[in-house]
Amino acid sequence: DQKEQVTPRRLAGGQHVVQLDAEGTYQCSLTGLIFEVTEAVKITYSLLSWSKYANLVEKPWIVGGPLFDVRCDSARALTSIQFPHSLCLGG
């Protein structure tokens, strides 16, 4: 599965933006997010803090990874997002 590496532009407030020019699968070089699109599209995204949303997570679930805010100028063009995984091997 070929993914084209893209480096986003940094915007104010910790946001990132990528302009994807054609159909394909693209991976952000900074966050590891993978975007699958069917046409040219602009995607804006940022990392959020769990502190604002942690009370929405009910037991037995726990906060376990990064929280992203992803916005797209054409929702129908963005067919999937693959989020990075992390694994804690310590205690």
C-alpha cells in the first residue's frame, strides 16, 4: 500500500494544513495520520488536549492516545483517516 508522505504547513494555534492535489493515500510526516481521498482536497487538523474531554470517557474505557480535530473542505472526498497507534511497553 503506497502512501505519499506530505509535510503540512503549520498555522496559528497548533493547527496543520495539507493541500492534497489528487486522489490517493497520503501520510503526514509530523503526526502519522493517513488520509485517503478521492479528489483534490484541503485538510486542516490539530492535536487537542484530553483535559477538556476526559469526563466524557466512561469506565471501563480510559484515555489511551492522541485526540485530533480534523476538518476537510469536502467531506465526501475524504474516505478514510487512519490514526497512529501507540503502545506503552513500560510497567
